[in-house]
Amino acid sequence: MTIRHPELTVRPLLAEEWESWYGTVDVAFGGTPEPPEERSLWRELTEVERSLAICDGERIVGGGGIFSLRLVVPGGAVIPLAGVTMVGVLPTHRRRGALTALMRRQLDDVRAAGEAVAALTASEPAIYGRFGYGQATRKVAVSMQRGKVRVHTPERQGQVVLRLADPRAELPRCEELFARLATRRPGTLVRQPGWERVAVLDAPESRGGFSPLQLVLAEDAESGELLGYARYAVKGEFNERGAAGAVRVRAVQAEQPWVYARLWEFLLDLDLTERVEAPSLPLDDPLLHLVSDVRHLTPRLVDALYLRLVDLPRALTARTYAQPVDVVLEVTDAFCPWNAGRWRLTAAPGGPVSCVPTEEPAELELDVRELGAVYLGGGSLAALAAAGLVRELRPGALEPASGAFRSALEPWLPHGF
């Protein structure tokens, strides 16, 4: 892909250029530098060999990187994921084709690396659809008034003790529990070494008036086994009526429903607070069924992960399907033309999956962006068809294909990158 302005080039980043490169990305995102603690962590996690610089002559004016991540797909398999990150161009160098050239180079590199899918979290979603990224996960943000919402606790299957602890000191135990739960839900990132620190990142400058990160552990009363945990922070506020503080929930994890409910009971009963905020929950989070009055959750739907099929047949055969499917897909892909064409997808629950080129008549017509949107099992082909984004060419082909792509649990991205 040629940049319209020949003075701009895209090339691999050099290790000694990281500070300049990252500072350029900071400016592209508004110019507010990150706190040293956050900047240091992202420096350690950056894969310089997978990072690109956009240059005007010798000067870096933009760039982007890739994290080598591991993604849970429907069926519980964990596949390599190219996590696209730190993409930005200085405002003085936009509208010149630099971003398009960067995305072209990135996707070519991802394909050469043998990764079937790429994904990103979008600062501006409208930008990435034209590069084939579809909205693959969403999240729900809720705010609850203390005293207005009670939590129904399922039948207890033991005795649990709640204990406050240091979030960093207990990180290894919490990560063991997170890892056991990770493959249950598509969209989850199985954390690689170093990424566990993202879960407890807590720079004072980023707290927004809230306390340092808190941790409550739910442990078995007899054995001391960790059954669940919640990370949160508290903001102390007072008004003419008295205490009006807030609780911001970072994460709640538990294997058993009754332990999960007990942790939410704790969060909804902290003294000197009147509201609890949870900015990122799955669309089908158990909390939505545990509360006494869902109207007091004031939920807000938010987009999260945008996914792109880089190697279409490898991606579609890496996951399982909820019901039998045998469908011929006519796929358009203007940016990665090797994916374009007619593909026959066949699968049965628990059986092998096949996706091969075919000359048979197409039954569904769609863009690779829509395949990315349903790849993790959220949304549906039928809903996209209702929006005019999927076309049924053979009557009766849409419904079984749409059901096959669905997953038992809604996909969810637990943290950004």
C-alpha cells in the first residue's frame, strides 16, 4: 500500500526509539502523558520486534504495535491473537494514507506470523471497520444504589470467610483462580507472563479520587482454599445528607454462584457509600439475575473488542459450533483479498470443522467484518441480516448458520491492551 505522500514511510521500530515512539502516540491520543507506573509497564510489555514506526524523513510521526496474546474462542480452545495496540498518527500528518499503510503492513505481518485473527480496542470505532474489524464483544456498565438493590444468594455449599488482603501479595493465588475460569468464556485473554500486572495496575494519578486498589478474598472456612475474590476502590464523599461515597469494582471472580453472590453482597454493603459502579461486566453476567430489582442497575451498553479474520479458513476451523452447520459463504474482503471468495463451512457439535474454497452456489453473502463480529459467539448473523449486513441467498440458510455461530456464554474482554 503506497502512502500518498512519499516523504512518509512505515518501517520496523528500533529498541532505542521506544521513548520517542511512545511519546508520539501519547500526543496522538491528546497529549496527556501516562503516569510513570503505567508507562513503565507498557514499556516492559511492548514487543519492539512487532512494532512499526511511521516516519516523516527521520522523524517518527506515528506508529502501532502488536502484542502476542492468547484468546479463548467458542468451545474453550485458546488460539494465538495479534493484539493491535498503540496505533496513532500525529494530527499534523493525518489524512495522508499513513494509517492505511500501517494497517496494511501490520496485517501482512500477522499473516506471515501464522496468526489467524487480529483484534483491537478502538478509540474511534468508525476507523477500523474499513480495515475489516467487526465488533466482537460488548460489555455492560452498571451503577447501583446501595440500599435499593439486594442480592439473592443461591444455596450455600460450604462456609466462606471474607478477608481483606494486599492485591499484589495475593496476585499469584488470584491468577490461579482466573486461569481456571478463563476458558469458560469466549473473548477472555489467557494472560501471558507479565500481563498479570495489568490486573493490579494502580497508579495514584489514575485513581480519580478513589482509594488505592482494595482486595477482598473469599476463602473456604476450613481449608483456606481461595474460592473467589473482588478488586475494588472506594471514594469517600459527603454531602448535606451525610456519607455519599462510591465503590468502583475492578473485578469479581468466583467458581461457585453462591460465592460470587456473597462477594457482591459485600460490595453492596460497604459503610459510608451510597452507590456501586461496575464499568465492565459481561452482557449475561450472573449479577443481572441475582439482584432484587434489575431496574436499579441503570445498565449502559459499551463496545469492547473488535476482531479481524486474517486467515479465514484457519480462524473458522479453530472454534466449535453450537449446532450442525453446512453453509456456503460468499465473503467480501477488500483489504485482505486472500479471504475473499466462496467458502463451504461444515461442522457438527463435538466433531471436526471444515472450511474450504468451493464453486458451489453461495447461500449467505457477507463481508469479513460481519464474520469478525460473530466469530466469538456474540450477536448473530440473523441480527446482522436484519440490519442489511448479511444477505440470505438461499431461503432457510440463515437460521441454522446463525444458531451455529452462537456461544453458550456471551463473549467478554476482561481487560484492554
